[in-house]
Amino acid sequence: MKQLLFKKTRLATSLSLALSASTLAPVYAADTQTTENENIEVIAVTGIRGSLIKSMDLKRSSDGIVDAINAEDIGKFPDSNLAESLQRITGVSIDRQNGEGSRVSVRGFGADQNLVMLNGRQMPVTTGSRSFDFANIASEAISAVEVQKTSQAKNSTGGIGATINILTHKPLSAPGLKATFGAKAVDDTSTDQGSITPELSGLYSNTFADDKFGISISASYQKRESGNQQAQVGTGWRSFPGIVDQDWSGSNAEWGGVPKDDNQINRPGEGDIYSVPQTTIYRFEEQQRTRLNGQLVLQYQPTDTIRATLDYTMMQNDIDTQSHDVSAWFNFVPTQESTWSDGPISSPLVYSELYPDGGADLSMAAGDYGTRDKSGSLGFNIEWDATENLNLVFDYHNSTAERSPNSPNGSSSNLSTAAFIRTSAATDFTGDVPVLAVGGGNQVRPEDMRVTGSVFGNERNKSEIEQFQLQGEFILEEAGSIDFGIALTNVNNHSQSINVQRNDWGGVGAAGDLDPAWFPSSSVQDLFDGSKGDFSDYQGSAVTDPLDTIFLWNFEAVRARAAELYGSTAVGDCGNGFCPSSNYLAAGGTDRFTEEKSKSVYIQYNYEGEMGEMPFDVHLGLRYEQTDVESTSAVPSYNKANWIAETEIALSGDGDQVFQTQAGDYDYFLPNISFNIEVIEDVYVRAAWGETIGRPDYTSIQGGTSVSALANRGGGSGSAGNPALLPLESTNFDLATEWYYDEASYVSVGYFRKDVTNFISSNPINSNVFNIPNPSAGKYVDEAIAAGATTAIEQRQWIYDNYGATDPNVTINPDNGNIEIIGNPGDPDMNFIITSPTNGDESSVIDGWEFAVQHFFGDSGFGLQANYTLVDAGDSFDNANLGRPGDASQNVLTNISDTANAVAIYENYGFQARLAYNWRDEFLNSTGNDTGANPTYTEAYSQIDFNVSYDIEAVKGLTVFFEGLNITNEYTRTHGRSKSEVLNYTQTGARYSLGARYTF
């Protein structure tokens, strides 16, 4: 194999040779060999310190700005979740799902703008985004993870923030017999189930026939029981401009607006932007996750110049979810008393509504569903040193990933019950947790509950990637070397979905249909035990009796009974409306297929030399990318709108689907240059410039326009894809200085700047797609208003009293007794706000600083890691811009935030310990949410984790350990245009593990 020559004066390079040969290059990394006359001192340093030395040396010897995390030993990665390890790296932050690291952001760029590879290969995903979910892969078979922050021509495109390469164990990179087995018991305090769950892992690696053959087998099994408690504002907040003379006389221009009356304290004035909540929900989830991972690697090296690798990787993640919630839906009727914050962004401190006639619903819904994520990757790689100067690597893989339903109730389910006893509703938004009070809510009885609407959904997403890569290096003796390569990548994504939806939100059946024993009562406040919020700390006269009653009712018993009693026009596979359908081509279903074909060619020149006594290296490259996208979609169409309840309008059609095919293409030349110089011994200065692209997420490039089957009096909403979207373009500049002042210690500071164009934003437009008459705004409503009917309840009753006997479109639903009104020709068309992604012309500059230090205090065993990243994203989101059709578009990047990490380390006398602190500042999570382009901000979050282990001297190779995650029970919170506009408050809890690992 290729001989790599190193200067003997660089101790860390020797350490890298001994400890990290398998991580010095991407998928084609060969065993590093030295010439026979070189006498390199090898220092065997293992454990935490050894892992950090390997990572540090990779950073020092890299061509650009690179950070890495290495395994401390075979089968022993620093964290059980890769994302949780990566967040310790400067500039890296993570998104958590149910308390576990899921997606990674780098330097403020979200997960979609960071390319994650497995052994140098692009991997398929099933979420519609391009981001790899780190929760699907176990860490035991991982040898290292590299984060490459600067671009090189030989790196695949797609990572504006960074290119992240996950490297797995290869037997010929660590010859001989090696094996490890680990077991742990996990206690997750977030769950009410109180169960201890197991995690098992093992890895066997061996070489034979004078290290010509190698085999590696790894497997892991993890079972986790977890839960979370949430407080939400349902479908978000509806935002409006202040209108001085807005009232309830019929001139109220927009459904959901706040009237001008004496019940408004500090009412928003003209020129203010104000928002009203759609609902307040308390939601409680339990999850069971079973994760299986396995990998088989076979290697054959018949000569010193040829090595072949065949590998197969399998990942499977089953997640079963049970949920219960209680909620009050605001109907936007005259308020009891509401208090508002000062403008210009005005929000309710207390929002309340009064229902003098009573009978409004207190909803309690439940769900029971499951999904399975399964992926497999078959790869073949051959490395060939064709001549002394020419090295070639061919790599092929075919990888698939599929997310599918894994429950009789589908991949999502929501069955609602309600007690129609509510006389008022009020929410206090002044604290972290919104405090809901419901008139009559704490007196609700199981006998009051009736079945209302339901949705049983099935969603299947499948992605397949076939990729060919040919890479080469030609050594020009004293004149440097040339890297070159070509790649062909074909990505096929197929997504299908269908909902069996019953719109009986006004209730069906009667009291006595459901067994009261199915509705055990619980305390909302007790379920939030440990919350940072305090339900007793509320303000405002409207909130005097916080809701504290929820029925954690038996989902399967109620579902089965409802299927016996109540009919439905919606029918699933079971023959009624209380189960999902697998017929994705039926009415209401969507079926989308997208193919993305990419071709790339690159060439890169590398040169090493000296300026005086300062060694330097320079890399000059050019990459060409050409991509074609084609998307074919079948989406449901509708021709009828049925006003089924005070606020809800249900759409229906004749079962037809609209088929659409759209296409797009783009190509780019991407130059780059990097320069590294050792200005004095162990002090490096690096500079890099390059152009990169970040492709749109897969959901955005799907074709077809789809709308929600349930609209409201203010109209409906929908979305449309755009296969012709162009990727983000970024021109990047990096400058960094690194000082490696001791064997395991260094300090670094770096500046980065990214000039980004082709921003992708979701721009809303008003559309009367399908030209559906709107029954809530037609001539009958105008007549009802003229007759004095001011509220929707009064208008609906007036229309039925006057037209129910003569118009077949005005009826009573025999199943639930609710008035239903279908739009007539001549009524105004339903308006839909359709959001579609488009590229903007504006550009933006994102720049920032990275500071990092790693220090070990001599031989004391104590060490410290710390880093801080400061990011400036330029223009911030304008909260006064409502994002309505005709408003200026806002091309701002999401996920930009400052981050910081600190890890205290001790390793001596068989003990290893880490105490880690991770912090991320508040950031804009997304835009364009719900009705209108509403922002979501994720508030600042910090977490403390620890790990303690001890090597048992009496049994060589045996280690016992104890771990804790989120030991201070931190919560996450998101809000809208102001902090009081809470969207979601979620508490999970601490997770503890006790285990043992045996290595030989």
C-alpha cells in the first residue's frame, strides 16, 4: 500500500500512526506503513486521554479545519449516542427528540445543510429532510467521526456547515483478535412506567492468513422506555394587524381577530401586531423504542497493493407511542376578560372567552401508534496501488431506508372524546408553562364523555441511493500530488400517505355509550411533577381555577366500542372509520416519487514545501456538479366544502387524484483553495477559501399541490413543492490558528465567514384552488347577519331554521345531530393560503468565531475541554412582518445560535470520569408555520451529563460504568413572535445507565 512519510520530530503524528491509522482518510483509508529504516517511537496511550490525543492529532495533520471524536477503545465510544458526542465539538449543536440527540447543526447551519456520510458514502433518509437521524445508529461499532468544516474538491457536496463522516471498524486496520461485549441497564426518569430497560452490544474482529483476510461482526440491541410532558398552543397563533374599529357587528374582517370592547385590557392599538391562541393543550406521551444495529465487514488483501472490502450495515428502530391530551379550543367569541402586553408586538398575558349558553367542548384525545425505520447498506470497496505513483479507489454502495407503519392503528392516530360542559376558557401566558382554566373543567365526569372526531394515518417513505465513486491520487515526486475522481449518485424517494378522518367534532352518540371505568382520572399538575413551571403562580382574574383533571382513558376499549356503534363515510382496512387504510391511491391519499441524479468530477492539486524553516502545504481544487430532478405526484382533489361545526369546514371530493410531473436541473463549478503553515514549532496557521452548495430538502422538491382536508372559517391551508429549486450557494472563508503546546493539550481560535445566496423560503399566496364554494361566507351568512345573527352558532341555526326544509345542502347529520351546510354555486370560493418554497435574490453574510482549549494538568489525571462559538447571522427575522401574500419575503437562515461546551475530565488509577456541560443560545427554528408565515424560536437550553467508569483489576479487560444524561431535568420551550406566545413546552427528565464492558 501507499507509504506515508512523516517527520520524526512530530510526536503527535507518531501517535496518530499508532492510534488512529483508520481515521486518517475517508472510505479508502489504508493501513499506514513506515519505511523499514524509520524508528518511530510509539507511545501507547488509551482511554479518554488517548482518544483526545488521536482527535487532536487528526486536527493538526488535516488539510483544512477538521475536528474529530475517536473511540476510546474498541466498542467504546465516548457517548451512547453519536449526536451527543458531536455536540462537544466546537461549533456543533444538536436537536433532541424525546430527550435524545437526533440531528446536528454546525456553525449555525441546520441539519439539512450538513452532509452526513457513513464511510464516505451518502446515506438515505426517510424524513423528507436530508439530515441523518443519529438516533438510528448505535455508537459501539463506530471508530471515529470526522467533522470537516472547510471544503475540498474531493469532498462530496451538500455540507455548507460541515461534512460529517462516520467511520466504522475495519479488521485489517487493527490486525489480530479483538472483541468486546457490553451490557447496561437504563433507567429513564421521564417515564411513568418505572421499568429498567436493557442495552446489549458486541463486536468481534479478527484477521487470518498473515493478516490477508479479516472479518468484523458487530451488533447491538437497545430497548428504551421514555416519556414526555408537553404544554402546547395547538395549531399555533393567529397573527393580525391592529384595527381600531374592529368589533363583532359583522365588520370583523378576519376570523380570529380581537374585537374592540370593554373586556380588553390594554387592547392592541392600530399599528400593533397582535396574536391570539388557537387552543391550549396538555399532552402526555409514553414511548417504547427498540433499536437493532448490525454490521458485517469482510476484507481481503492478497498483496501489499490491493485491498478489497465488502460490508453490510443494518439499522432498525421501532418506536411505539401512546399519548393522552386535554385541551380547550378557542372559538373567537366575545371575550370574558383579556389582558395584553404593550406593542408593537402585542401578545395576550391572559386570554379568555365566555360561553354564556355553556355546552362548549372540553376535549380529551388519545393516540396509540407505531413506526419502523429500517435501513440496509451493501457496499464494495477496492483499493489498488497501481504503480508507485498512482493509487486508485473504487467504491460502490446500494443503500435503502424505509419508514413504515408498525401498528394496527397506523403510523399516527388521534381519537378524540369530549365533554360538552365548558362555560368558559382562559389561559395565562405569563409563565414558562401556559396555565389553562376551564369553566366546569374540574367537575367533568366520565359519564360526560362522548366520542368526537378522529384521524388514523398511514405514512410510508422509502429512499434508495445507488452511488459509484472512483477516486485516485497521482504522486508527482518532488512536485506534489494530484487527487482526482468522478461520482455518480442516484437518489430515489417515494412517499405515500393517507388519512382516514372522521370530522364528527361536534360529538356522536349519547351519554352511556362508553363505560365510565374506561376513564380513570388523573391530575394534570401531578403529571407535570418536576416542571420548572409553577401552576400556582398565575396572574389575572380570569384564571382562578387551573384545569387539573384529565382522563387517561383506554384507547383500545373506546376505539373498539366506537367502531361498533358509530358509522362513518371514512373507511379503513378494518371496514369502519376507526382504523387506518393502506390504500394510498384512494381518495385523500398522496403518492409522490422524486428522482435526483447527480454527476460530479473533481481535481485537486496538493503541494508540500517549506518557507525558510516553516513547513507548509497548499491544496487547490475544482469540483463540477450537475444535478437533474424529476418529481411525479398524485394528490387528492376536492370539490365540496361542508360547514360541519362552528369553526370547522370539512373538504370532500369524488375520489379523483391529480397527477403532476415537474422537473428541474442545475450545475455548478466549485473552486477551493486551502493553505496551512507551521509558523513556529507546534503553531499552525490555516486559511481556506471555497464555494459550496447545500441542496434543498427532499420534501421541498416534491411536486404537487395538496391542501388540508379540514379548514376553518378563515380559509384553508396547503403546500406545494418545487422540483426546480436551486441549492443554497455559499462562498466560504476560514482563518484559524492552533497551538499544540503539550502532548494532549492545545488552544485554537478561528474566524469563518459565509456569503450565502439562493435562500429558500416558503412564500404564501392566496389561492382558490379547486374553486370550492365557501358556505361560511355565502349569501345565507349575509342574510343571517342582516337578521341579527352575529356569532357563528347563531348564523348556523338561522340558516337551518330558514333553509333546512328547502335546500338539500342544509341538513342535520343523523350520526351526531350537528347542522351541516354545504356551499352553493355563487358563494365566494374558499381561500387557501398555499406555501411553496422559492429561491430569493437576496444574499446574507454569516460569520463567527470559534474558540477551543484542551488541557491536561501534567500527570495528575485531570483535564479540561472547553469551547465557545459566536455566530452572527446578519439580518434577523422581522416579527412585525405577517408573511401574508404581498408582504416582503424574509430570507433569513434558521438554526443560527451561539454554543458553548465544557468537559471536566479525570483519568487515573483505573478510574475514568467526565462531567460535561452543553449550552445553546436561543435561535430561530423555523418560519412559515401554521396559518401565515409565523416564526418559531427555540429558547436557550443547557444540559449536564456525566460518565464514571472503573477498570476491575482482578479481571483484566472488565470495566464497570455509570452514566447520567440531563441530570438537572432541563426542559425545552419554543415560542412565536414574543416569548409569551408559547408554542411548546416539553419536559423529559434524567436518564441513568449502569453497565459493564469486557474487552479482550
